[in-house]
Amino acid sequence: MAKRRPPPPPPPPRDDRYAFLDSGNGERLERFGPLVVRRPAPVATWQSARVPSYWDQADLQFVRTEEGGTWTGAEKVPDPWVIDFPVGEAVLKFVAKPSPNGQVGVFPEQAGTWRWIADRIRGAGRPASVLNGFAYTGGSTLAAAQAGAEVVHVDASSSAIGWARRNAELSGLAERAIRWIEDDVVKFLERELRRGRPYEGIILDPPSFGRGGGRNTWQFDRDLPHLLGLAN
């Protein structure tokens, strides 16, 4: 007689923090605060470790459609949906939102980078000036500001900047030295180079494709060499 598969363990307790639960078959399963979220992860081409019934416990799921995708369970999303994320001794707060591309505006895979940024700034033992380009919802900006840096946060999207500023307020960083710049990152760096303004740290996380102000577009393969030249 075949052995019966044991039932899946329950997800971790639902507090305000993040927890990674599983990945595979092109998806990831995570808990963001009170909600278990099932969303795309194209690089997760392996077999998931958990049984299907474990994945079925998701409160919020992104389902691909011909038009792109849609979220099921969106009525369960609290307003606001705030996630506590520890970075070293600090706890940063992020507003999460289900986006049309399957993202939620919080990027836990960057947590190691955020800790590295904060450690380098604190280890310098003096004030540091940091530029964060393609800064989106501001995880690196918050990590740098919390560690004591003066930060210039640059993104071409006004809504993304508003989102990042809200994250800064929730994290108790609204009064820190952060300049919020809505601009095309390449154009801004070109002007800063002409001005001769130095930065002790430059953080860049460009997308594969994006639109800046006016008719400016960003294409990773085409524009990355020029961007890196400006950063040097």
C-alpha cells in the first residue's frame, strides 16, 4: 500500500514581517505581512519543494492572462498594506501594492544589498554622499539614509517617488537628508558630471526597458555602457 503524503505544514505566523515560503515552476510563494502571496518568478525553473496544497493556501495570487495578468484575492489586501523589513538593527517599512506586472513594490531579494550598503556607510565613519538611480520604491535609499548618508533619489516616475517618500515617512526617515528628484537618470548624471559634483557611492538598478521624461527611453543592452561611463 502506498504511503499517504503528510499534510503540508501551515505558513508561519502572520505578523507584519516578510517570510519566504517556496519557489519553483516559474513562481514564488511568500508572506508579506498578513498575506501569503503567489506571484511570478521566471528564473525559478526548478521543481517546487512544497506540495500543491501548500501553494493553494495563498491569499493573493497573480494569474497570467492574454492581456498581461490579474490578481485574485485583491479584496483581502489591507489599506495600507505595510511590511516591516529588518535591515541590520533597523526596521524599514514598505507599503506593498499588487501591481499589473506581478510585483508588489517590495524586493526582499535585495535585503543583502541593503545591509551591505548600510554597513559600508557606517564603516566609513564620516558623512557620505550617495546617488540612487532608477530608485523606484526606495529600498536602497532608505538603507543608506538610515545609516547616515546624504542621499539623492532619482527616478523618472512621479508615482514611484511618491511611493518611496511614503516608505521613508513610515520608516521614520522623512527628516533625513534625502533629495527626491524626478528625472531621467542618464540625463541627470550627465548634468551632475558637467557640474563636477562627486558622489562617494552610486547605486544603479536599471530595468531592461523603461521610459523617462519626454520621449526618452532606456534600453539595457543599448544604454548600459554609457551609464557606467557616467558613473565612473
